[in-house]
Amino acid sequence: MDNLYIAPTPSSPEVDFRFDAHRLSLRGESYPENAAAFYANVIAQLKTYLAQPQEQPIDVQIALAYFNSSSTKMLFNLIEALNEAAQAGRQVDLHWYHDEEDDTLFEFGQELRDDFPALRFLSHPVGPT
Amino acid sequence: MRASPIAEKYGPFLDLAHQHQVIFYYVGYFSQNIVAAMAEAVKLQLEVAGVAGPTRRKLFSAFIEMAQNIIHYSADALTPPNQGNGELRHGSVCIRQESDGQFLLLCANPIAPETAHGLRAKLDALRSMTLEEIKLAYRQTLREEAPEGSKGAGMGFLTVARDAREPLEFDFVPAENAGGSPVFYLKAAL
């Protein structure tokens, strides 16, 4: 299947899903007008990819500086899909990047780690640039 | 020296804003682009004013939630009701800084009369929750299907309430004429 790339905008993240290399990245800000619509296709393509019989580990990098309430739910669903693949035996590494001063991002990362134990969760606090 | 006619006319308005310690105010149409631009302006303003990181983040978050609620739910819409994207709707948002350095975020927009009842019930329930209960409700709602009629995740108010210093305050002002839309006011202390 084709890789998925969506260029970033001031209010929506860069989506760089390189299915051929098993490297998935989400980077930037996420407060699109309609988060459900934005992420629906992203999640659908992810699920198509995950349904393929593959064994290589998946490297997921999420570096979102901010996400609004609707994006939060979509993100949760996206990571849930990854967790299901992990539960089925795939190795999935989730690299969660967060500003070291941002409690909200840190805590959400912890929730992901606690809710989705099949994923290998790696927290990366980021200092001021 | 006589006061300039401009200062006479508009001075009081600017003075009032200054007295109320308004640091940001917008009344007009809200679209995704407009909100994104305003969010950038607010972010910069707070940085330059030396506001602490955590407070800036909470203000930014609450601002986006409130502004996007206006885009999605204000009864004064330029775009047709069935248009799900690129919506343009009318409302206002205001950020005030109190003398103790803390912030108030206010927004107002007309709403469809039939939604006022449900909205009031939702916000009343929220007011009676402790911070722990709000966080719990937030986590629960995250894991549920989005509610009927919600254009987001139904988590906007929970998100703001979780970050606020006090329970959210709200008010409904009845429409001026029969068949008109009541105006919904929301206030968050951050």
C-alpha cells in the first residue's frame, strides 16, 4: 500500500506514515476544525496497514505540541488500533515526545502507557529549544 | 489644549477595556483560520507578558476550546447548517487579567433555543463536580463514542473545567424578540 503523507498546517499535524519502512510519525499541532474527519482517513489507512501480515517492529513517533479535545479522542482511538496490533503479537514502539514543562502532555502520555500496556511506551521529555 | 475629537469619542471605550484589564477581545465571525490566527496572537501576547508556561498552555487550550465551540455551535451562522467544514459563525471572546495576575476567559454567542436546556443541564452537572470527578469524567468520555449531535468529542467543557481554578460559570440571556436566539455566556478562571 502507498505511504501516507499529510503536510502540516498551523492547526493540523504532519502525518508521515511510511508503511514500507514501518515508521509512523505524527508531528506538530492538532486542532483541526473537524478532528473526526481529519483522523478518520488516517486511522482507516493505519488499520489497513496493521491488518497486513507483517512481522517487522513498528516505530511510532508522536511529537504533538498541542491537541484539542476532539483530537485527543481521535489520538486515543489511533493508539488503541496500534495496541490491538501489539496484542496480536506485533512489536510496537511508541515514542511520546512532550515539553518537559507541560503536565497535560506528560499525563496524557502516562494514560496511554497505562491503558495500552502491549505497546512499548518510551517517554521523551523535551527541554526548551 | 482641547481633547481631540477622536480621543473624546473612542477614549472612553479604550479606557473601559484598560480598566477591565482586557488583554484580548474579539467580536465577529469565527472560522478555523481566524481562530488559528487569534490563537497565535494570544500565545505571543502571553509570552511577551512573561506569563508562566503552564498558565499560557491552559489559556491557549481553553481559548481554542471556546473559540471552536463558537465555530460549531453559534446560532448566528454565515455558512449553511449542513456544511460540516469551513464554517463561519458569530460570537465573541475576551481575556481579562485580574489584579492578582490571574486570568478570566469569557465567551459569548447566540444559541438555538432548543439546545439551551441541554447545555444548562450539562454545565450545571459540571459545576457540582470536584476536580477529581472532572478528571474521571474526562477519562471516561475519552473512551466512549462521541455523543449524538457533538461535532467534537463532547469533551470541550471537561477540558476547560479540568484546567480552571474554579467551577465554570455560565449564563443565558433570553432573546430580545420572540423567535430569536438566547445568548450563552461562559466564564473560565485560569
